[in-house]
Amino acid sequence: MPYVITCQKSYDDFSSKQPDRGADLCFPSERSRRVADEIWHPRQKGRFQDGRYVLEVPYSDSRELVMDVLKHGPEVEVLVPPALRTEVRDKLEQARAQYGGAESALKKRFFTGRGGKNKR
């Protein structure tokens, strides 16, 4: 039985229109078998290519698709379209900035009170 990643939803549920775009997602060989069993969209297409799995997913609104891509972290690459690739990259860069430095802005706000003293 396939693992359903989107709870039987389509990536056009956020809007009332039919999918008008498609995304190609590439998964490495070590992840490919599992992803091949997942249902991301009722009209998805997938193929094995050079040991990797390429998943073609139709969508009209990228929000849910981006979140599903981010769940796979470095184990997935958006091949096309460029706009979706950029959107995922920007989200990853935001996450990296949040965790990247010795002290992130969020950490400073959370742990530092007025006058600069640590609340802990």
C-alpha cells in the first residue's frame, strides 16, 4: 500500500483552479524506492533515471508543495520550474540563517531581556 504524503489532497487545494504548472523533483537512489511508493498528487508521474527517482507533480499553488519538498531536506532537488526551485532555496536559506550563526536573531530575542541580560 502506498504511503500518502498529502493526505489525499492535491497541490491545487489552496485555490479553486486546476493545476496549471508542473514540478520535477529528483530524489537520490537511497531515497528513491520510498518516494516511488508515495502519492503526492493523483496525477503524478514518476520514473527511475540513473538510479534516481524523478517525480513529476502538477500544482497550481506552491505553498503545500514547498512544505512537502522541505520535509525531505537535502534528499530532494527541484529540477524545474526555476521559480519553485528559487522558492525552496529561499526557504532553506531562511532556515539556515535562523540556525547558522553563533546567535540567531530569534535566539537573541527569545533569550535576551531588556538591558541585554540572558533570561536563563
